[in-house]
Amino acid sequence: MESIRFTKMHGISNDYIYISCMDHEPERLSELSVEMSDRHTGVGGDGIILICPSDKADFKMRVFNADGSEAKMCGNGSRCVGKYVYDNGLTDKKAITLETLSGIKILNLHLGCNGKVDKVTVDMGVPELNTADVPVTCDALHMIDAPIATSAGTVHITAVSMGNPHGIVFVDDLRQVDVHGLGRELELHDMWPDRANIEFAQVLSPDGIAMRVWERGSGETMACGTGACAVAVAAAVTSRAGRRVTIHLLGGDLDIEWSHCDGHVYMTGGATKVFEGVYDRVS
């Protein structure tokens, strides 16, 4: 039997199981994520996140979705990694670098009155709009409000990569959207070489957008940091909103700024520890 120590954390209800792998990583990580993520027979979560040593940054993050697939990046997860390493004394820095499969991210930690991290600003880097680099199959250089035929009729999609592919659909009323049915259909659409995260967004004001997200490999989640950033970028390039917006997700709010100065997207939001435990892996 293998005993794995873990910490359950969430970033505005996007919940993952965090495992410190500073000494070694468990085996069969895809299987482990499926086992631990099960909300009936496991710990329960949107996946597992490993915190590892790095020879390129202060720490490295590996993300496995609830279906066992490995993700390149998780914005909400990166904030929780920042909280984990600071609150557990793995660093005393308030600005740390984090290696991910989509590059190195910079995390600026904001401390609460108890001396622990309660918010984190993540430099999410420069968004990618070129279709070849999202990637998405399209004859045009950019896919912006492109009409796509679905079982629910034609929808218009804007493709953005924040280190992982996103398809953003702006709607008049989120309450009328079949997020599960249409989200699954669009995630698996053959225009995406490696599937995609799908966001449905309703613009409320020039600086406020409500969204729901269907994440590839996890289904609908309460929040998605990279998805919120992608929605903010899509809203700006389609002149639906400004470059500083608050994204309202089911799990809470994220403040997003797409900087005019360096072209980077900055995401600020909370990070919360729920509990610690030990998972006894039988198989």
C-alpha cells in the first residue's frame, strides 16, 4: 500500500488535490488522478496537481485532469501552488517563478492579516490568437466570431490560447445555454487537434462578464483561470469590453487585465486551503 499525503485546495471553487513531490513523484499519475478525483470513492476534485522541484524556476507544477489527461496549465491551480509553497515554508519569496508545460509563470503573492497568502496575481503571459498556434483548424489567421454549425444551431467562436486552447462563445443569456451538451460537443469538435476548453460568456458591462466553462478532461467546473483570461482577451478583440474586466464565474470572481504595456494578461484571485489528508493507494 502506498500512502500519499495531500492537501485539498481551491481557487474560487476550482478544486484540485495538491501533492508535494519535492522528493519523488508517485507512479502511474494518470490512474492516480482518476482515482483521487472521484467524488464518490476518492478525495474528490477536478484533478491532481503535483508541486515539484525545477531546474528552470523556483518550482514546477504538473496538472492531471479528472479523466487522467495531463494539462499544460491551470490558472486557478497556479495560485494555489503559490499559497501552498509559501504557507508551508518552502519559500519566503513573495514573487516566485513556476514552471509549467506552457512556460514559466510569475506569481505575486498577497498576504492576509494572518500572514498567509489569500490572493495571488499571476502573469499569464501573452495570449495567442494565431490559429496555427492555438491550435485550431481554420483558413484564416485568426478565428474571431467564426460561425460553427452545431446540433443547437450556429454558434460564433473566438479561439484563444493561454498556453492551452480555448473556444469562447458569447451569448445573450447564460441561463439559456446547454453548457453540458454544447460544451461537450464543441470540446470534441474536429476543428481542435487536441480538444479545447469551451467558455460561454455573457457581457454585463464594459468591465464585467459572466461565464461558465466546460473544461476538456473535467467537464463543467466552477471556475477556470485560463478560461477567464481567454474570455477577457476575446471580449477585448471583439470590442465587447475593455482590457480590464472582472469575470464572474460560478465559484467567484477573477480580476483580469490585458496590459497595453507588455501585452501580458494578469489574473488576480483567491486561493483557499480546505483540508489535509493521507490517501492510501491499494492498487
